[in-house]
Amino acid sequence: MGTIQGKVVLVTGAAGGIGAAAALLFATEGAQHVALADRDGERLGTAAETVREAGGSASTHVFDVTDEPAVAKWIDDVVAAQGRIDCAFNNAGINLPSTPFHEMEREVFEEVIAVNLTSVFLCLKHELRQLVTQGGGGAIVNTSSGAGLVPAPGQPHYTAAKHGILGLTRQVAREYLRHGIRCNAILPGITDTPMLRGGGDELTDRARDGLRRFSPIGELLEPADVAATAVWLCSDAARRINGQSIVVDGGGILH
Ligand SMILES: NC(=O)c1ccc[n+]([C@@H]2O[C@H](COP(=O)([O-])OP(=O)(O)OC[C@H]3O[C@@H](n4cnc5c(N)ncnc54)[C@H](O)[C@@H]3O)[C@@H](O)[C@H]2O)c1
């Protein structure tokens, strides 16, 4: 019997990288259903197919996580089909090129805050509404970053968003404990995903810099390494873990 046996699971940013790896692992750990969300419909379809090939049940939901009515509809659609939700992995995010703080345009700052922080607020809001409506219980994991603890050079927007996710996580953990709902954050290190390769095969300069600074043994994490912690936090094995921020980087942040 898997650690997620019989649960209905939501995953954002599920078209690739950490989200796709988590969707697959939720399924192989026995989820009743995994609802994969992303704005990239083509890659999302491939990720869902991988889940089905592994014997899981998957649906695809193509929308922008900054669009509140679309977020609400996603959850309504999943509840209409599956009857409830049990776990959510709020993981979608973007990473833009680095810019000196004093040269950063407001619009660029606000774009990253919208996608990486406001979207997590929106997902949490509608997930909590549903979890409370159905009588409580449930587990939520949000993807922050090492940049949630240590500033990422040239990335004030990303750093602010990822710090903010830790605040939202603790807020939910504190306020919804009485409903039996847990909320934790994971802080991945440098992980080999499309985000690090800027759409191509080569690592971006920022990824190389991050690898130099935070991976003293020069090794990228695999998406499955990070996904394993998200899935574990959603499982009953982590039922006493709430409001925590768990760094998944092999210890790189200590250097
Ligand atoms: N890769 C790393 O080294 C690393 C390190 C720390 C934190 N993270 C975080 O992990 C999470 C997953 O990133 P990843 O590395 O797997 O990268 P990724 O680019 O493979 O995955 C991110 C996914 O989010 C989706 N997305 C982006 N904006 C969206 C929007 N507005 N609406 C809907 N979907 C949207 C993308 O289409 C993509 O599929 C992100 O929050 C990222 O900040 C990644």
C-alpha cells in the first residue's frame, strides 16, 4: 500500500521538472487521482500520459495560476469529478534573468511576485475553502527555494517571493491547524529542470553560478529527489509536521 493511498491530489507546475516528477510519484504511491495543472498544455499532456502509463489516474487543467477564477474552477472541476481533494502541491514558478536591484523595473518585479507568490496565495485560498467545506483534514506543500532563506544575487523579486511563501505557509499552518489541515514548504537546491536550462540544453549562467555556490560537490539534484520530500510531507507519515520549511539540497546551503 502506498503512502498516498486513495488521496485526491492537486499539483501546479506539473508540466515538467519538479511538478511532473511529483505527479508521477503521488500516483505510484497510490493516489486515487492526480490533477495536473500548468499553463503549458502540450507538456502537461505528456506529463499526464506518463502518470497513466505508470498505472495512475490523471487529469490535465491548463490555466495561468495568477488567474483567480481559473484557479477556483480547477478545484471545482476536480471536486465535481472526484468528490473531494486531499493534498495539494503548489509548485508553479518562474525565474527571470538576473538584474542589479537598482536597475530592476517595477513591472518585472511585479511579474515574478504575481507568478511565484500571489499564485500561491490564490491556490491556498481556494484549496482551504474546499478542505474546510468538506469537513477539514488535508495536507498542502508549497515550493519555496534556497532563495527563501539566502538572497539569490540579482533576483530581488524571486528572493522576496520565495521568502513570502514561507510566511504564507506558517500563516496557514497556524490558522488551519484546528481544521486538521497541515501546510509545509520545501526549499529545493539547484535541481536539473527546464528552469535551469532556459528552454535549451545548456545550463543558464545563473544555474552555473548557483551550482558553484550551493553545490560544493558540483552535483545537480534530480527532480525526483525534491518530489520525494513533497510527497512524504503530504503523507500520513508526516502527520505531525506542520508549518515547517524543509531544505532539500543535500546540505549545499551550509556552504
Ligand atoms: N530548479 C531549481 O533549481 C529550483 C530551485 C529552487 C526552487 N525551484 C522552484 O521549483 C518550482 C518548480 O520549478 P522547476 O525547477 O521544476 O521548473 P520548471 O520550469 O520545469 O517548472 C515550472 C512549471 O511552472 C509552470 N508555470 C510557470 N508559470 C506559470 C503560470 N503563470 N501558470 C501556470 N503554470 C506556470 C511552467 O510552465 C513549468 O511547467 C518553482 O516554483 C521554482 O521556483 C526550482
